[in-house]
Amino acid sequence: MKYMSEYRDPELAKQYLEEIKRTVTKPWSIMEVCGGQTHSLVKNGIIEMLPKEVTMIHGPGCPVCVTPLRLIDKAIHLAQQKNVILCSFGDMLRVPGSEKSLLEAKAEGGDIRILYSPLEAVKIAEENPNKEVVFFAVGFETTAPANALSVIHAHRKNLKNYSILASHVLVPPAIKAVINDDESKIDGFLAAGHVCTIMGNSEYYPIANKHNVPIVVTGFEPLDVLQGILMVIRQLENKENKVENQYARIVREEGNPNAQQIIFDVFQTQNQTWRGIGEIPESGYGIKEKYKDFDAIKKFDITIKEAPENPDCISGLIMKGIKKPFECVQFGKKCKPTSPIGAPMVSSEGACAAYYHFSGLIEA
Amino acid sequence: MCLAVPGKIKSIEHLYDGKVRMAKVSFGGIIKEASLEMLPDANIDDYVLVHVGVAISKVDEKEAQKTFKYLEEIGELGELEDVDNYLPKKE
Ligand code: SF4
């Protein structure tokens, strides 16, 4: 119980673990979709405290990790243009492109700025009327409203020099893709709490029903994750396939309708390529015609070669739950957080980085 | 970048002819701007979860404090501070 001392309520954590042990009678594989949950599971040593019947599979839940290589190359290409200021969330900077990362492009003189919020990028555009300001807008449903708002603000301010390079990924279509992949065998899912804070729970009912899987909307703190796991296991043992909400203190059934309105003012769903996984139907947001002037892909003629992925990186298999990070030959050798080969080694929410940082806690 | 951090609304400013509300939110003393466009009923002294500069949900004070403390303990509040925290650290 060593790591439990860090919890905000170690007694309760212990009780959840004991309840999980009492409830489980057969082996189950449960996928946590959100990288924050992966981080919590690995960092707090929960994986090794779970009974051996319970296998946690780490899903594709890190937008940084699944942003297509080609888009990273495009961002780097834009950042190298003299009149462009490229703005990005910090996590994207070290993600390897086919030749370099944004961080290397920055070292070579590209004007690349790390921002906390896309709304700050709009201010930069206002202050630099002679430059083109491009925000690298990645994220899940949680981040999409902020990215959309930046477009709306720029539109209101009548800015002509602001655009976003958008790469959004959506959780429910990814869950469907994982279920439909013959190689991955997942019995139940922890859905991402903050995604549902925005979108609500309605999209999960048909998935749980059709595919006969329990889905529990879960928070990201250790106690949340433990409780979510317990709720999934109870359902599995009782042969149920319900959508339940572990994170009801934050997530409302209908989500945040104002946020949804802002998203769908600017974006529409479209097919989306996930790095390491491939194209998933209707799993991303593209910019609507009415805001096309704010779409960096349309605004700039970015012609670059299609580049292959590093063949050593098995991130796709990891994100589909087929392999664990330590099964990758490069894990901890050539591939480390300081010299990542694949994106899941970059972000602290990526499965490879989580395993690398806390690998002392995990049995290889 | 996927984190949502709870903070307390200290003041509210109206922009675009009053249509848009921007708040100054205190995260354990660090003040950041956050848009309240997704929470029309949030007011001064309310606690809100903020994700990349946008408040996405109201939370009660107790929950806000617990979550903030947890994020602090696990060292996940770097994104509120200097953006240099994102640059690679030596191992
Ligand atoms: S350890 Fe590195 S190379 Fe291997 S799958 Fe993870 S990111 Fe890719």
C-alpha cells in the first residue's frame, strides 16, 4: 500500500480495491480512454494493486499522441515561413514530425509560441497585424469549444490574419473503432469524464447497447478511476451493459449545451486520421464553410511530401490495447521522453511516457 | 493539456458590447483569464473548472479545493505557470 499514502483518501482507496477483489470472478479487460486516467493508474501504482483478473488497457486517449504525422509536418512547414507566428499547446512541441519536431524548428529560428489558451493566440494576431498567426488546434471534445471560441473571437474582431490548423479527435467513434477491431478484446470501458462534461452521456447508450459493453463515465483522480473500475466489473459480473456516471459531481447527463452550441457553430464532424491507428469515420471536427477564412489548411498552400512513420514505433498497437509499451523494442532504449521516437512517449498523458516515468512500479 | 483546473472567479469583465464575459480566475493565487461564455450563470466567487482558458463547468468549493490539492500534489499545475515548464527538462 506504499503509493496509497499519496491519495486524498487512502482508506477509501483500500476499500475500493478490496471490493474489486471480492467482486471479480473471471478475467476482464477494461480500457480507460483518457490519458489522464492512464497517468493516474500508472503513477499511483493502481495497475499492480488490482487483482490479476483485471487487465487495464490504455486507449488512444491523448490528442497529442494521435495528431497525424502529416499535420505535424504541416505545422512545422508553416512555422518556417517568415511571416508566420505558429502558436501551440506546449505538449505538441516535442512530438516528432518526419524530419524534426516543432521544438527543433523553433531552435532553428521559427517563431513558435507556447500558449496556455487558444484565446491568447487571437490577442497575438491583434497585436501583430503584419503577421499571419496560426494556432495548432488539437484536442478532444473538451478542448474543441476553446478552439472554436478563438475562431469566433477572431471573427468578431474582424481579424484577417488568424487561422487554426485543426486536428480534433472524438471519443465515441474511437471506442466504436476499438470494439470493431478484431484484434482487440475489450470487455468494458471507462469513458473520459471531462469529455462528457462538454458532450454529455447520450452518445454512449447506443454503443453500450449494440456492442454489449458496460461504459462508465469516470473522472481522472485515483479514487475516481478505482470506483469506475469497480462499477465496470460489477456490471460485467452481472452480465449488464449500462452507461453509468461515476463522475456525476461534474458531468451532467446533457453535458454543457452552451459549449456544444459553440462547437457546432464552427465545426462539423468529419472523418479523421489518428496517428498510429488510421482513419476513423466521423471521428473529428472540420471547420464549417462559413468560417473557411480561419482554416489554415485552406488559407495556406501547404504542399509537402507524404512521409512514412518510423517503422520501429508500435504506438498504434499500444493504443488499441494489443501491446504494452515495454513490448516495444525501442522502449527506454532509443525512445525516451527526452528523445521520443513516437508521440506516446512525449506527452505525460501518453501511455509510453507514463510507463517510462513510473516503470519502477510496473512488472515488465 | 487535457487538464481542467478548478479556480475561483475574482472579477468579470464584459467585452463585445456586453456579449462576452471574461473572468479573472484565481488558481491558488495564480490569476488567469477565462472565458465564461459556456457558463452564463457563473458569477463572482463561484468556483469553476477551467480548461485552456475557458470555464467549462461550475464546481462546489469543497470539490474545487480537493481537486486543486490533488493536482498540486501530483505536480500537474505547471501549465498555469511559466510556459517554459513545457520545454524539455534534463533527465
Ligand atoms: S516506446 Fe517509443 S517507439 Fe515504442 S511505441 Fe512507444 S513511442 Fe513508439
